[in-house]
Amino acid sequence: MANIIDGKALSKETRQHVKEEVSRLEKEHGKTPHLVVVLVGEDPASQSYVRGKERACKRAGIRSTKIEKDASISEEALLNLVNELNSDPEVHGILVQLPLPAHIDSNRVIETIAQKKDVDGFHPLNIAALQIGTKGVLPATPKGIMTMLNSIDIDLQGKKALVIGRSNIVGKPIAHLLLKNHATVTMAHSRTNDLAWEAKQADVIIAAAGKAKMVTGDMIKEGAVVIDVGVNRVDDKLIGDVDFDSAEKKASYITPVPGGVGPMTITSLLQNTVECFKHIENI
Ligand code: NDP
């Protein structure tokens, strides 16, 4: 039976460290990190994510401001708003909740956010920094996954890692982080010929395809570490990309859904906000 990597517990512990750091920074410098979240439209999932982020900021002592805009806002008006936030010295982090309405080019919006305030780590310069190994802001979900892997003291050097999914926000950046840690990385996607075979070779599997229970126990090598990023709503329940019941019989470590990668993503966002604050304030 696998050990569970408890994202909730690890988040609680990590957020406590963030809270202590925020309080120390306040005492020593008289300033508080400030995150601005821009929410466009009324998508219930986005509203719920934003609420979760605001709650987490509050608990960690991070100041947060939510700016809500109607779904009809023009791209130009949204870009102007981002530019205002870029030049506001009281703002240390800017997050524009995705997805945006179809008439707005998300890439243009992301590119407009100042790199040093890009707490999501989606700006092309932050992506480039990750690829060439220079300092930048790491995207929250991959950063959270690395915190989870570090928590079990796994030595990734020479390990075979399979990343299922090649999105810009999860698959590609986590593959780079695994590479940076000297794993031998394979990336699978919807055109991969034999996913079961690829999975069977892997010491570490990162499942981020958004397909409920697609990774089953028979695909997993005995003792592999399995990180389930997927969040799929099935019959009003949240289900991961991994079939937990069969996978936990083979894996050495596994993350649950919910209570795994999800809480770590928000935790990484808090860490990124503090890092951006320190960078901007030269601390
Ligand atoms: P995307 O939809 O952007 O990407 C999905 C990727 O999975 C694509 O690269 C796609 O391949 C690949 N894929 C789809 N079907 C298969 C298949 N049958 N076999 C192999 N690969 C497949 O998703 P995201 O990266 O944004 O998210 C992935 C999952 O992670 C979702 O469930 C999402 O909800 C969840 N998520 C969870 C977060 C958290 O905090 N817990 C944060 C972010 C995402 P192709 O490129 O060929 O189309």
C-alpha cells in the first residue's frame, strides 16, 4: 500500500511558514505583500478559485484585492487595467484569473503583466527563465508538485519520469523542473502511441491530462511515485486522472484528489507573492 502525500497537511505546514515570514517582513520593513486578483465575468468555477485564493491570502497575512470586471470588458480596457497595476508601487502581485472571455487574447494579457509581478509564472519571460535555468517566478502547480516531491526526499537523479499532458501551465513546466533535477523525462499526450507501456517504465508519473481515472494500477511500476494533478468533476464528485484504489496498491507514494496537488497550488501562489514582494521591495 502506498504512502499518501497529504497535500492538505503539507500546505498547512508551508502556509504557516509563509505567514511567519510575512509577519517578520512586516515587523522589519513595515510593509505587507499585496496581491491583486482580476476576475472577468461570472464563471462559477473561477469565482470559487478566486475566493479560495483570497481566503488563503487573508490567513497568511497577505493583503489581497479583488477587481471584478464585466465579461463584456474590452481587451484594451483590461490591458489598461493591467498596466495601471503594473505601475502601482503598492501592488506586488497581479493575477488575472483564466479563462478569459473568448474576445480577449489571454496571451496578450499575460504578456502585459510585469514579469516581476507575474505571480502565476505564466509570462513568457518567466517561462524562458525556467527553461534556461535562470531566476524567475515558477508556475504555481508545478512548483507545488516539486514541494511534494521534496517532502518525500526522493532523489530524482537518473529516475525515469513520465509527464502525461503537455499544457503550458502544468505539463511543460513540470517536465522542465524534473529535468533540472536530473530525471530522464518522457512527455505523453493525446497522440502518444502506447501510454500504458510508457507508464510502466516510469519511476515517477505526473498525471495531468484531465481524464478521470485514466492511469490504472496495471499501468504502474511497483514502487513508482504517482502525482495526480487531474481534477475531473464526475457525478458531482472530484476525481483525479489516476484510479486511486488500484494505483495505491502498486505505488510507493501517491497523492489523493481532492487534498493533493490542489491545495499546494494555492500555497505556491502565496509563496510567489512573497517572493515578488521581496524582489520589488529589494529585500
Ligand atoms: P489541458 O487540457 O490544457 O491539457 C491536457 C493535456 O493532456 C494535453 O496536453 C493533452 O494532449 C493531454 N491528454 C488529453 N487526453 C490524453 C490522453 N488520453 N492521453 C494522454 N494525454 C492526454 O489541461 P491542464 O494542463 O490545464 O490540466 C490538466 C488537468 O489538471 C485538468 O484536470 C485540470 O483540471 C487539472 N489541473 C489541476 C490543478 C490543480 O491545482 N490541482 C491546476 C491546473 C490543472 P494534447 O496536447 O495532445 O491535446
